[in-house]
Amino acid sequence: MLLAFLKALGIGVAVAAPVGPMSLLCMRRTLTQGWPLGISTGLGIATADGTYALVAALGLVGVAHFMLSYERPLHFCAGAFLLYLALRTFLVRSEKAGTPERVAGSRRGAYGSALLLTLTNPPTIIAFAAVFTVLAPPTGFSLQMALFTVAGVFAGSSLWWLVLTAAVWLIRHAIGPHTRRVIDAISSAVLGLFGVVEMRRAL
């Protein structure tokens, strides 16, 4: 069981590590809004990874088929939301992080939006299914083995986002407010570009 957990942990890190819109979103929120929102974003992504890993490990074909059947609308929704995030950043500028009263709600919003954005990428199920086919014993996954594997994926993904958030937060203190605003503008533009790409995938 421990070996399966460790292998799955490595898979969770590998799935989370490639740079993409979710990595950019996590880094931008950490840089401009603080580490609590960065961590909340990362945990939302890790939860989605764990959900897809669970679907793949338990062989929930019906769920996977449903998600893949609606792949285009999901890509459209993801692209539209990424564009919304980019435009909101350009239209609403704030040099200060959220006030303590707003942090709790912002954390929930960051977690929920990251979770939904990650879940709008159904092909992730295929990636996990392929990996779990290699990891599965000849007799297939037992329920206990499946849960250990899913826990490993969630732990690995969470570990990656925690490390990334910590690294960005440390860098944040080494750069000035003007540089942070420039980076924020650039990252928002790239997020918008990712949004356009996602919407084109829906066509």
C-alpha cells in the first residue's frame, strides 16, 4: 500500500507540474493577493486531480464518458471564465491585498474557481486512466488500493502547489510594487490568451 501511495504521489506531482493556465493563475493570485489565496487555488486544483484520479481508479466509465461527451462546452466555459478573470484584473486594479474580512470569502472563491476550472478538462481522466493501467496489479484495483492511490495523487498535487506558492511568495518580497504590477498585467494577458485558446477548442 505504501509503495502504491508513493508512486501515486509522484504521479500527482508530475500531473500538476507542467506550466499552464492553472499554474499561472495560482502564481498570479499568490503574487497579487497573498499566499492564502495561492494555497486555496492549489488545493482546488489538487481536489480536481484527486476527483479525476478516483474516476479512473474505480473505473467509473459512465462518469468519464459523460465528461468527455461534453468536452467542448466545458472547454468553452473554462475559456470564458479565464477571459473573465483576465478582464477583471485589467478593469479593477488594487495595490493592496484583500482585507482580513474578505480573506475567508476570497479563499472559498479561489478554491471553488480553481476546482471548477480544473474539472473542465475531461481529457485528464484519460491521462489518469493510462497511468493507472500501468500501476494496476493483474487482478485490478481493490477499493482500498484505489483509495490509497487517489490519496497519493491528491497529496502529490497538493505538495507541488504548496511548494510553488511558497516559492512565488518568497520572490514577491524581492521585487517592488511596480514590478509586481507589470507581472500582474502580463500574467493577466497570458490568462486571457489561454482563455481564447480554450474557447477555440470548443469550436
